[in-house]
Amino acid sequence: MSDVREWFNSLPIFTRWWLLLTASFSLLGRFGFLSPERLVLFYEPFINNFEIWRAVTSVFFYPLGPKTGFHFMINCYFLYNYSLRLERGEYDGRPADYLYMLLFNWICCVIGGLFGEFPLLMDPMVLSVLYIWCQLNRDTIVNFWFGTQFKAMYLPWVLFGFNLIISGGGMLELVGILVGHLYFFLKFKYPQEFGGPDLLASPKFLESYFPPQSGGVRGFGTAPTQRAPHQQPARNMYGGYQWGRGQVLGQ
């Protein structure tokens, strides 16, 4: 338990709390301590009854059962994997910027969930973070099932197509892609390629609560610098129930 505690405490703050709240709400709903009906995002109670907590709990709660448990574990792994990479990579030393990214993606997912009538927001939130990482590391070669290889920028679309073919779904993945693309365009592409202002600059009040830390990565719009081969172990790509994970090859 001490090793688990040390590992958990070593995680950056937002990845740590996102993972903890996801596990907590899902387990509390699974064992009946909380009513799943009051944790998901439904339009009528959210708008008419002002049950605004649903916008938050629908991100953290995922129904657990024989048919959904494995997919939940895959989601948790990707939540941990890609959130950790962004928070320790592009957003290293800038916790306010990372929090603002999560808040922006969350608001967009809530709007999409209300109009698209899907009550669970875990999948689009996780995929929006995955999409941003893939765009910041777009030329990184990743591999998928059966030895297929492609650049990271194609990974979200491969996952969307894979889920569409296997389970007939794909809408949640598509919403996550659109949310991630909107953030990436406004934060990185629009200021750099079109000379526009940074429309998603973090508010000052967030920086007062989460001030910049020394030694953080300051660049925008480029992939995080890769470490030397002897400093970073080899990475692979594993398939899941609906998703795979992109990893750097040959290191």
C-alpha cells in the first residue's frame, strides 16, 4: 500500500484528482452508495430542476458491470496515460494552463452532451485530451493492433473508425475529436499560423491559485522534446475494448 500511495502522490495534481474522482464516483455508483440516475447528464433535470452537479458527475461517473467494466479500465488507463503526458510535457510548470484546458474541454463536452443527448462524458473528455497530445506529437510513429503503424495525428480517427466498425458507435469519440480540435486550433494553430491572439490564455485568477513553476516547458504548438533513448524506455501501443494507445517506437 505504501508503494501505491507513493505512486499516486507522485502524479501531477490534475491527473491525480481526475483519476481519483473517476474511480470514486464509479465505485460509489456501482455499490449503491450513490444513485447512478442522479450522476448522469439528462437535459430535463439539468435545465428545469437546476441539478447542475450532473455536469460534473457525468464526467467522473461510469456505470460498471460485466459488459462495461473492461471498457472503464481502458478509459482509466488512457485518462492516466495521456493526461499525465500533457501535464508533464507541454504543460509542465504551467498548472493553470492545463486546468484551463480541462475546463474548456469539459464545458464543450457538456454542451455536446446536452444537445446530443448522451449522458456520460468520460469518453469524449478522455479522447479530447488524447487528440491534443496526438496533435502536439503528430509525427510520432505509433502502432496499433496486428502490427499496423501510422503517425500519431491519425490515431484518434483510427479509434473512431475502429469503434464504428466493431460496435456501431463512434459518436462519443467524434465529439471528443471535435472538442480537442477546437481547443488545439484556438490555442495553438490560430495564434501561430494565422497571427491571431491567444483566445484561450489562462485567466489571471487561475494563475493566482496555481502559479507557474520553475523549470516548466514554455513553448507552444510543438511536440514536447523527446528524451534521449537511455532516459526513456521503449513504448508500445496496446488495443482496448474500443481504443488503442499511441506510444513512441524505437526508443
